[in-house]
Amino acid sequence: MRHHVIPALAAALLLALSCSSENTLHIVTTGDVHGSWFDRPYVEGGGTKTSLMSVSAWVDSLRKAVGPRNVLLLDAGDCLQGDNAPYYYNYVDTAGPHLFTQIVKYMQYDAVTVGNHDIETQHPVYDRVAAELADAGIPFLGGNALRTDDGEPYFPVYKMFRRGGMKVAVLGFTNPNMKAWLDEPVWSGIEFVSLIPCVQEWVDRVRAKERPDLVVVLVHSGTGEGDGQVLESQGMDLLNSLQGVDVLVTSHDHRPYVKEKDGTWLINGGARAGNVGHAVVHTQGRGRKAARQIHGEYVRMDKSKVDAAMEEHFLPAFEKVKAFTLQPVGHLAMDLRTRDAYMGMSDYINLVHTVQISAPGAQISFAAPLTFNGTVKAGEVIYNDMFTIYPFENQLCVVRLTGREIKDYLEYSYDHWIQTPGAHVLNISQGANARTGAARWSFVNRSYNFDSAAGLVYTVDVTRPAGSRIRIQSLADGSAFDPQAWYNVAMTSYRASGGGDILIKGAGVPEEEVDGRVVARYPEIREMVYQYFKKHGTVDAALVGNPAILGAWRFVPEKIVAPMMAADMQLIF
């Protein structure tokens, strides 16, 4: 039995439907769901969570309250990565229709936009999903993704709908900064162009051709600051410049946000089905000159209220993913705590470095903690733990760098990680939680860009000014480190593509040279970690912490660092 909870805003506008010249349309949006399709945990002891099961219950109640023809359900991208379920249906169980396609058909989504993490799954996956969605009449939109052979859009650009008594155009665009996130083979044959002026050009074309009553633009781009400086977060840039758009949906940055300007509403519902974006469009009169009112909001989902019929329908799929998740991989002799990587060398980051530097030809490894605060307990390791150790589908690349570039790379990384000691040694600040408003401490910069190195012996002097903290003593085997020599450095495909700006702004590698510096490509790093466990059976601290392979590094002077680091970690966690 489904839950029928009528949203307050919907109930307040129901009266409008009784008048033939008045119409109300509800636009409901999700984004950055990242595979949060199931509300229940795969592993015993895990808690329930918001998911598309919760969203379905909320949308179902809305449709029952206002009528299905008065609701438009849209997703702003990053659907196919981030959880065990999409991984399983991307790469393991590929015989039938993709589970994502089945879910959006069941929920009666009207359109979906392509996200950068959808492209990350590689051509066989996103091409397959795009074809399945097209067969279901659901466009996988990406108007700024252009074919390199003829310049035409690789994905559909828009679709027209008759909803809420209006002719509605929905246009979709993906993140233009794909080259900074992903290695070229992942998006071969596609060029991604800036949303400005691409979106406006398409809006003008669609308005001239289709003459819609309402225009919705659905972008997989962060809200941003509106300063025109950040290619992957152009939401506010669009809000400040677009003409002829009624609702602008943003995503990518996982930050719930609503803003109105000159009659256009920008709505970002956040991530992982924690909220939905909700715009209510009320018109009075007929035709394009009808009086119009729009109100936007984001609505928190209740994880305790799920679509029970949907849950039952997809139970067999859930059980498949659960069985895959629980399969034994090996054993750990010690706990792995990802947070330990912020303080220096740790068993967790040592494991990642050891796997990476084992790639043929690699002499040095760069790696960052990709799970903010996760733990894998000592004892039996199951496949689910692979997602804690390595949550993304990044491939491993080996990149040629000079010794000077390596040193500058590390300076840039640590300059964003730590600060010259004052009140703190970690680069942290206190702010309000985006959802609750409560004060909390957090890193100023993204912790997944806090790269350390293996294969070197070096220190990081926190008392030195930014740019002069790194002292490299030698390679791990004790041989001299030469600033003029060339070295093979193992790193993620995200980093090798310029992600986090460390290669370009930090090491100073010219952007046009980045692709040419890659000398080898290997499988996904998570798969390499999995194979490492299968090979060794039991993984202990000595196995992943061999100084002859990893070298060593530490923060100095330790008398200053140790107490301040402990205090800062206490604030963050």
C-alpha cells in the first residue's frame, strides 16, 4: 500500500483546478541520486536511508492529489554511479534491461539529464541506458555534448510535454567540464561545450520552433557563485543571463538551494534523494499571455515513508545486489579508517598507494582519501567494503612528470590540506550545516584532492609558508631524487585528466600537454584493490606499509603538529 501524503503547497493550490481558465503544474526534480535506489541496507546492521523509494511515495501522493497530468518528474543527472546497485547493473548483470531504466519507467519519469558520473561509467553503459530510455520515451538529455565527427548533439536536447494545461519545453544539458573529470577514452567521440551561450542558443531555437508556454532547463552543473569563473558550476551564471526560461534546475554540487531572479526560479534539490526540488506553476487565463505565478522550494524526504509496492516490485533486484555485495573477498588484520589519511601515513592510504604503485612501470604514486569518513573492520572483508575503500569508478593512469613538477604538485596539494599553524593546522573553518543550520567544522577544500605521495621519502613542514613546505630527501629505495629527471607517477584517471587542478595549477603542466603525458592506462582502481585481496588472502599493515616500496612521509615539526592535529580532528569528527 502506498503512502498518500499531500504536500502543503499542493493542497493550497488544489482549488485552482476547479476553474477551467486556471491551471497548476507541479515540477518535481531529483539529481545526484548516485544509485540511492533502495531504502534498506545491503549489510546487516546498516540503517535505512532516503532513496527513490521515498521519492516515489511522495510523488505518488502528489499525483493522486492533483492528477498525473499536472505533474512533471525530472532528474538532473549522476544516476549511474555511487552505490552497489548501479555498479552491479553497469558491469556484472548486463543481460537484461538496466535496473535504472526499469526504475525510472516504474516511477514515470519524464526526462533525465546526463551527469558527469554517468559518462564515467563508459560508452557501453551510458549508450545502453540512453537507448533503453529512448525506447521507453524518456530522453537522456545532454544538448552541449557534441559529436566530434559532425558537431551534432550526441544526446537529445529537449522534449515537449502537455502538462498542467500548458505546452512545456524541457531542455537538458550536462557538465561541460568533463575533461577535468574523466580520461578521454571514456567520452571518445564527444566534445563538451560551455553552457554559456549554448543553453541560450537552444532556448531561443526551441521557443521559435515550438512556441512553448513554459520553458524548463535541466542542467547537470553546480549552482556556483555567478562570477563566470567555474566551468563546472554555471548555475548562477545562467540565472543571471538566461532569457525566456521559467525554471532552471541545477545539480552536481549536492547543495540544496533555491533562488528567484526576474521571474526565473533556480532550484537545486541536493543529492541522494534527501530532498526533491519542487516548483509550482499557476496560470490564469489562456495562451502565452496568461498570468503566471511560480514558486520554488526543496522538500525533505521522509525515509520512513516509502513506496511499498515499488519496494516489493524491485525486491528480486535488491536481493541480487545484496548477494553480490556480501560475497567474501579476503581478510584484514587491522581496521582501515579513511579519516586517518588526513593526519599522515595510514594503513588505508598505504593500501591504495601499494595497489597503485604496483602497476608496471610506476615509480611514484599519488592518492587521496576518497571516502570522507569510513571504516572497514578487521576480519572478513566482503565486496561491499571495496566501495568504502574506493567508491568511484576511476581507472589508474601512469603519467610522466619531472621531479620539479612532482614537488610543485605536492606543494599545491598540501597548501589546500593544511595551513601554517595559528588556531589550527588543518585548513578547516566553521560554518552552518546546509540542511540543519547547525554550526559545524569542515575542511575548506575538498578532501578527495588531498593527495599524498608514495615512492618518496619527504617531510611537510607546517611552519613554512605555502609553496615551500615539501622537502623530498630521496626515492623509496634511497636513491637520489632529481628535480630535472622524469618519473612515472601512478594516479587516478580523474587526476590524470586535470581533475582538482593539481596537475595544471599545481605541477604547472600545460593543459594542452596533459593527455600526452599519460603513458599507460590500467583497469579501475577498485577492481585492482579487489584483485589485491584475492591474491594475498589476508592483508596486514606490514604488507601494505613496506617502506622499501612506499618510502615515508610525515608532518613536521611533530611537537607542534601532533597536539594541533588531534584538536582539529576532534572538531571535524
